Amino acid sequence: MKKLICFCAAAVLMAGCICGCSNKTGKTSQSSTTTESSTAEASSENTTVTNDVRKFLGKWESYKATVGGVDYETDYSGYPLSAVMKLEIFEDNTAHITTALNPRGKERTSDYYKWNITSMEGNDVLHVVSPDDRYDCRIEQGQMIVKYADYDDGTEIFLFSVDKFSESQSTTEAGLDKVDYSAYFGKWESEEVTSYGETYTETMGDYPVNVAFRFELNDDNSAVLSIFGEPLDYQWEAQKKNELYMWNDYEGFAITLNDGILTLDSETGLVIKLHSVEDFSDYDFSAAADSAPDDDAILNPEETEETT
């Protein structure tokens, strides 16, 4: 799961960060040491459920966020605040985090988190960690306050305890359970890419356009989109009789199939047209790695600013 801080710190919809969020610079040696210790403990320790621990257990849902010194109390970048984080803490030292910050607000749950609890400055702090994300959670006046353990820019997410999470609004048409989507399944390679209003049909940087994007859709509602050899995992569901939608934490694509051409539309400026292949083409991605367009620019194209 990509870090929520990457989304929140910008105070706008960041639908395109692939890998930069997980490699923040400027961390102090102290925070690095704390992070490594928290990760190790959380992945192995079997914490006894005492009263100090029990107060953290259960379901928690975000209702407010502070980003860049600004409080958001009704919505965040057009999303309900409940979409920022739904956190569930279990007795067995595991935790689930659900977000819904992709363009259509589809929920995605990451269930690979571990937790442990320590005392920091006399207060109980729950550390929720994964290989990529590390959160510190504290409880004040009945609310949980969540911030990053290894990157502190003042952003805080406020959650309250709930018996049941808020339900996200469905955008799925009814009666699609009998529609056959098998023609979408399999491997696909790009043949045309439109980004920043510019269309590529031969190369992107030094990459042949057919290896720039590789896509595989599976019948278990999973999908993988590889961008210049870097894979991203998605889940998908049918939205209409002639449209699927796939999403991860912050990105989403409408998927349509016409005349043998599969189209992925990010609905934020990136459109990828692909053709079916039995096997992906052989290509040495390391040979042209320095020429790859910026990942943020690919998934999150912005309009060019006019010169004054």
C-alpha cells in the first residue's frame, strides 16, 4: 500500500505516485532507528492484550485530517473524510487499513499490517507497520490520532471508534453477474499511449511503445499493470455491461474492449490502448532505464502552465 502521506501532503488528488512515496529522504537517524525497531517488534512480538492495548482494538474511521496546517472536516479533495482511512486493529497483532482515494472512490483493503505497542513520553503508542508504511497511533480524548512514524510534516489523521464502517456509494450497474467478460482476460501490450495530450505510437523515451505498458487481467478479479517493467497490483470489478474498472489505493482505470483493442482510461488524462498477446515481448528494461518518463507525469498528467 502506498503511503497516505503522499496523498495528504499535496492537498490535491495525487493519482500517480508509483514508488517515490516509499523512499522519502531527509529522515533523521533517530527516526530510522525507531522505524527499524518498530518493524522488527511488530512482525514478531505476540503482545498480551492488556487494558492499555484493548483501548486500541476494533474499528476506527477517519473524520478529520490536518494537512499543511489546514484542517479538513467535511471532505478532502472531493472525497468524504471516511475514505482517507478505515483502520481495524485485531487482538492477534494484525491490522487492516482501507482507503478509497482513487478517482471512483473504490475501497481497497490492505491486510498485511502488524502492530505492537510501546510507551513514548509516558503515553501508549500503537505502531502499525508493513514493509512500506509505518504509522504511530495515539489516543487522546477518545479519538485516535495517526501520523507517520518515519516522516513527519505535521500531517495528522483523526479517527473515531465505530461499530460498523461507513459504506461507500456503489457505482456498479445491477445484473452483471451473468455477463461473460472472458474476452478481457489474458495478456496485453500497449500500442498507443496518450498522456499530457501527446500521443505515442512508436517509442516513449528509448522504450518501444509496446513494452512501455504491459497488462494482465485475471479471472480472480486481480490485475497487474507494468509501467516500464515496474508492476502495480490492482483489483477490478464489472461496472457496466461493456466496462470494467480496476483500482488500487490512489489510481483507477476504466477498461473497455472494442474491435480487439483494450483501452485503459485513467479518467485523469492517461489513455492506453493495448492488443492481446500470448506472451510478453522480451526486452531488457535496464538498457533504457535512464530514459523512462517520470512516473508521476505518466499517471498524473497535468496541464502545461501558460507562460506570463
